[in-house]
Amino acid sequence: MSLERKSIHVKISPDMHKQLQIMAEFQNKPMAELAALFLEKMIIADFHEHRIAFNRMQKAGMSGNIRQ
């Protein structure tokens, strides 16, 4: 059983499209599947960086809500 997935539509440059196409053909995977995998990896990495920054701000006594 596969996990439920949500659809997202993006536009990429022609150069990136061609590179993705080449990699997908090499790995014998559909382009959309490979693109989703790359996007998920980047989201995981960036979210981890955000979490670290948030924890450091909390330890420094700062909060995400700055009001005057």
C-alpha cells in the first residue's frame, strides 16, 4: 500500500527539465516521481535547518513573535 500523496505543480527551466529527463531515463523512473523525490529531500533538509535556527533562537531567549 502506498502513502497518500498530494499533487503540486511547478515550472522549471528548460535546462533543469532536460537534466531531470536524462536522470529519470537513466534510473528508469517517471520524471514526476524523480522530481518528487528531489523536492522531498530538499524540504527535509531545509526544514531541519529551520528547526535548528528556531531552537537556537529559543535558547537565546528570542521568540518567533516579535511585537512592538
